[in-house]
Amino acid sequence: MKKTKYDTVRRRHTLVTFLGIAVLTFLILVSIAGATQDSDVWIAKGNTLFGLNKYDEAITAYDKAIEINPHDSYAWYNKGLALDNLNKSTEAIKAYDKAIEINPRDSDAWNNKGKTIYDLNKPAEAVEAFDKAIEINPHDSIAWTAQEILSIGMK
């Protein structure tokens, strides 16, 4: 059978189509892989590292989450917890403040901010933070207990 110009063109067209589909498939897979690198993935990694007491590495993971989504209050809150565990109280308060700025109704952030402020020997400011946590969540026994103990100690 004799090759015609038509057969050659058809084969090239088939090859180009196949390569185009392969490239498109590759790009889709790369896009999907990139989409999974959202802030939740980095927060989960940070939480795992936090659980292993690797606080510096956890902070790095939380920072990646914050870089992807600076408005993720949970990433800021968790970063505050890790900083707190490294006794970096001032930085921890800044992280809690950012979490509170994003989500003012986060009673856990208010609670931990109060605890950290108390650790800096500022009981009056700590009581204010605990009061805010109670205002948000009246059933928060930790905030009630801390607020009561501090109030009695300040009298």
C-alpha cells in the first residue's frame, strides 16, 4: 500500500492531538496538586508538628497557611499557641490579636490572650480578655475560673 500525503498529515494530526491531550492532562494534574496546598493543609501539618512539640516547625507551617490565606483566624490562633509554648508571649499576643481581629467572636483566642497577658504579670488586662471570652461564651468554665481567681487576687 502506497503512503499518501493524506496519511502522513493524518498521522501528524493524531500525534499532535495526542500530545495536546497529554499536556492538558498534565496541566490539570498540576493544578489539582496546587489546589491541595491550601491553608488547611498547612494548618493540619502545623497541628501535627505542634502535637509532636516541634513548635518552631509548627510556626513555619502556620506561616505558610497565613501566606496563602492571611484571613484565616485559625492559623493565627494556632501560631499564637505555638509561640506561647516557646515562651514568646509578646509575639503570641500579636498572633491572638490578629485572630481576634479576623474573628472577634473567637472565645478561645480571647482566653489564651488572657492567659498570656497574665503570664506577663498584667492581671487587670488579663481579666478584660477573660471577660470578653465570657461575653462570647457564657458557658466557658475556664474563662470564668480564671476571671474569678484574678479578680479575687486583685482585691
